[in-house]
Amino acid sequence: ETHYPTFAHLLHRLGSQQVRNRGTLGGNIANASPIGDTPPVLLALNAWVELANQDGSRALPLSDFFLDYKKTALAADEVVSRIFIPQLADDAVLKVWKLSKRREDDISAVLGAFHYRIDDGVMQDVRIAFGGMAAIPKRALQTEAALTGQPIAKESFQAAQRALSEEFHPMSDVRGTQHYRHQVAANLLERLYLSLSVPNQEVMLHAYAH
């Protein structure tokens, strides 16, 4: 709640209460689901994992951990033993937005995590990761490049949206079509732009009617 408030808000929506009580962050990573909730956030934060077996351990950037659909860099005798999450710089921001059909007990159709700094009106240290947009949780490297060093302007984000549409080719399934996922991811970039250009208009839903 103190260091990563938007990540903490996401965790309140992860699975069901039973899952939150028994599940682990390491399990969510090692499961390697392309629509798992935490991996995109950890990718945007430049997290590392420690993989261990009886002979020792090795550290690996999380960006190198996911290889293909449900395939990871874990050897057959290794487990995820530790997770290293860098602390946000004082001027850095992390935003996380999840879209799913239900509030609880549902994994994402699309989840976007956005890390950045604003230096004299210019986007810097941009790291963007998505779940639900590829066979693995994945950094949006071309989209990041389109925004890095650019001013907070509609044209900058339109260029980022074009890059996004070219670098991701999501599948269609029961949670959403390829077109839907492309549109949702582009809309999350639009939401980021609006939150930066009109910061006092940020909307985040914290309470729900039952």
C-alpha cells in the first residue's frame, strides 16, 4: 500500500478471497499464464527472480523468465525461491489497469502496467507490460520506444498506439476477440494520456455495490 499503491489495489482483485489467502506471488509467476495478474506489473517494475535447486541458485530478470506459452526458464529441479522488486524512484509512477468480466474470481482479458517518469514534460524510463496480449506476459518494447523522450501530447500517444498495434497479435478466446484486445490496450494508452494531461480527472473505482 505504501510503496506500490496501484499494485496493492490490483491484489484486492486477484482471484477470490480464498486464492488471495492461500496463493503466492511465486506461484502466480511460475504458473506462467499469459493472463496472470501480477507478471505484467512485475515486468514494468523490472523485477528479478531467484531460481534455486539443491546445488545453488541463480538470478534472472523476469523479462527472461517467460519463454513461450506456459514455458519458462525454470529447470526441472528448480523453484522460484525469491522475487526482487526494485523500489520506485521518488519521481516514478506506476499505474495498473485490469479488465475482466467480473470484479472477483476472474483473470484478466487484458491487464496493462505502466511505469514512467516525467522530466520537464517529457516521458522517461517508460516501461509498459501487458497480460492477455501475447502467449506470455510481455513488455511492449516498441510502444515504450515510441513514448520515451516524447512530450505529453496526443500525437505522442497516437504514435504509441500505432506501435502497439504492430507489435502485439493477441488471440481470440472466450474473454475477448483479437480486435477487442487491441482496442482495449489502445484505450489504456489513451487513459494514461488523459491521466497525465488532466491529472485532476483521474478515476479509480474502489467501492462496489452488491
